[in-house]
Amino acid sequence: MSLVMEQAEEYWSRGLSSVPDKKVCASHIEDYAISLFIKRTGEKDRCDYCGRDKNVVDLDSLMIFLTDALTHFFTDPANFMQYVSSEGGYLGDFDGPWEMLENLGLSVEDDYLQQDIYNSFDHSSAWADEESSESNFKYEGWLHFKYVVKYQSRFLFNSYNSFRVGARSISVANFLKELAFDIRKQRMLTTIDVGTPMYRCRQHCKIDDVTEAEHICSPDIKYAVQPNRMSPAGVSMFYGAFNSDITKLETLQVEDKSRPYYTIAKFTVKDKLKLIDLSRIPYVSPFDQDKWELFDKLQFLHRFLADFSKPIMHDGQQHIEYVPTQVVTEFFRYAFAKKTDEKIDGIIYPSSKNRRQNACVLFMDHHDSLRQLNFKKSNLVTKPIDLFK
């Protein structure tokens, strides 16, 4: 086979058509792995997209590098999907090569470079996720876990509650243990120092309803009658945030005209607290070939977190929808620690109202929060909700 034929065969296997004869530097793509590839393998020359003399690679080399990820994560749907012409083609989800790379997070800042990359693909080629990775199996396990605890058993876990994750059969209890292992391995534990401020918000009826710590700390169990994301009805916990804006966003229901006031309280931590920080999942680029195994493991944690912290509609079904996160929280609280001095005091998680900011829950009931958190009446701020923005 001639070199031309070999190159054509290589291009076809990667979903490529023809690549312009141009050179590109690292400044046009933000992804750290792509930038490092250009900087490490490139040579000093002129970039065709910015005109500067920098380390550059041939666009052909860049396309080979990008499609390494394409062929690693995706495959021809013909390899595993049924094709039925009467149904319009493959019976499953598939897309073109450009769309699949966008799904991996490819973002190109330069419009001309983006157009050249786009035009380099054979857009008649189809690609699909065979969903055979450990990440997909684990996420499927999480979906099964949610179903079991919502609709089958939430108080007693045994072998009957087992489900398949890939080639394995796993129980609900072991699924939680594996989740704990992943959290430890990715170092998603953090310590809250003495004096750290914690803000809590309460929406109320009368302007003078909140004047003391006991009015705005964790509720007494007789008032803990509604299910929350981390706690079922009857279990009192301290929901708060590290700044007042997020605790307002997490708490206020502006449409509730029966409670026209809100109060913000500032508490401070008396003793060091150990928390699981679900916002600390590391980022690994899908184009970082040396870390593909780690990327796969982290993908499950990212998908788990998105599900864990998503908004829940208060439509009468929330007491069911909250069950999976309540079960996970109870596991973190009582079974995560291997030793008594390693007990977990709470969870930090991205706010469902602003994913760039964090909310938190402390495993403190009414009396615990009064005893373990400092409070000053001078830090109380009460306002009518019509001033809330």
C-alpha cells in the first residue's frame, strides 16, 4: 500500500477528510492538554492564525492528536448498534466527529481555526459512545441505587438489593463504600477552621420573629417536618453557606407571600470541622492521554455531583426525589469514617441556584448548633423580601 493510501486509510479511521496545510500555536485553544501538546512537540515558526513566531505544530498533527481522543472515547455505531433503514438508521444515539469532540469539551477561540478544524472532518462519519467505560458502569450503578432506595428499600440493605455494575453484581451498601473510596482517593475532604463564618437564612412571617440564635439555628425536631436535600422529615441539620448571598438564594421562596420577611444570621465555628467537599472533584482534560484512566473515574464523580446537587421541584414528589441524597448523607455521617476521630461533620456541595458557589450542611441538630457555633445578636440582619435582589 502506498503512503498516500495509508494516510487516506488513517484519515478515514479517524473521521478526517482533508486538513489544510497550516501551522497553529497554543494560544488559540484553552484546554491545558492540547496547549501542552503544541508547546512540547512544536517548533519555532510562524502561526498562520495570529501571525506570531511561537512554537507551532502542523494542523495535521493537531488533528491526529484531537482524534486520538475521538477514537478512544467513541466508536463507529456499526460496531454495536442495530441498523434499521425503516426506522431511519441506527437505533441509538450517535453524532458526527465535530459534535463528539465538542461533547468532550473542545473549545476553539479563533474563528478561522475552528472553521479549519471543522472542515477537516468527514461529516458523513458517525460516532457513538458504547458506554463500556467504568464511569458509565458506575453511573448506571448510581441510577440503580436511586431506584432501589426510592422505590424498593431505604431502611434495610441486603443481597436482595444488589444490582449489576458492568460485569459485577454490587449491593447498595458496597456501592456506598466504593463511593467513599473514590472520595478519599481524590482527596475531597477538607477542614473548616475555628472562627470560619457560616451564614444561615430564615424566611418568616413577622418582622420580629427572629431575634435570638434559637430562632434561626437548626430547627427543633418538632419543626423539622419537611424533607430536605440531605435530611428526611424529623431529622434536624444546619443548612448554610459561606456567604450571605448564597444562603439567601438557597432559602428564599419569593412567591410565598405569607412569609414576607427574611433574616440572615452569621455564626462562627467553635471547633475544627471535617467536611466532605463535593466541589473539589479534580478536573482532568479528556485530551490528556496520560490521565485517561483517571478521567474516566472522575467522570462518574462529576455526573454523580450534578445529580446530587440538581434543583428539585417542590411538586409533591420531593419527599421521594430527596431520598437518594438523604441515604448518601446518612452514610457519610455515620459510616464514612473508619475511626471514631475521623467522623464527618458535614458536606459542602455546589449550590443548586448558583453552581459556582457552595452551600453546606452541618450534621448539627438544634441543640448541637447552639452549642457548637458562636452567635452574636448584632450580626442578625432582617429585611422585607421585596428588597431582596
